[in-house]
Amino acid sequence: MTQYLILIYENEAPYLTMTPEEGQEIYAAHARFAAQVGEHGATLLGGNALEPTPTATTIRDDIVTDGPFAETKEVLGGYYLIDARDLDHALEIARLCPAKHGGVEVRPIMDTSGGM
């Protein structure tokens, strides 16, 4: 098995004005996704939602700035770390990940156990 990171990129504007009921629907969709990972033969190793981009701090060339570095409509809103057989298996799982206002990116975790 190989570890893959499923990165959730979405337009965060709808989340800033959603109702509590909409929030519960999204929470339920992510709970379903977490259950589906195991049902599809992979292992969910972790995951988190991220605070909105105004809480971000960026460092580039030793210069610290508030907020995200790039202006973009879709931002990284959260992630899941899974253990899957291969990339095709990880993509099968990622297709189930809720991202109503955007999409997901799948990336393998680099094996650094032997050094860089």
C-alpha cells in the first residue's frame, strides 16, 4: 500500500454564508466519504479541514505576509491522507470525496525513509 494525500480545493465563499443546515449536509457528506474509504479497501490515515484563507500566513524568501500568496478562486480547504494499493485505487477513492464548490487533487506521499 502507498500513502496518498487527497487535497480539497474549493471556492470558500459559499462556506462563509452557509446555513447551519448546509453545514450539517457537508459534514454528513464527509462522514460518508470517511466510511467509503474503508468500504473501497483503502485506509483513512487522517484528515482535517483548514481555517479560511484570511487566517493563513505565507513565507517566501524570508518575507512573511498575511493571507495566501496567490489570488485564486479555489483554495486548499482540507485534506485526507489515505493508504491505497496504487494511484488508480487512490483515484477511485478520491472521486468519492465531496468538493461541491471545486475539486480534489491526489498526490503520492514521497518516501523519505532513505533520505532525500
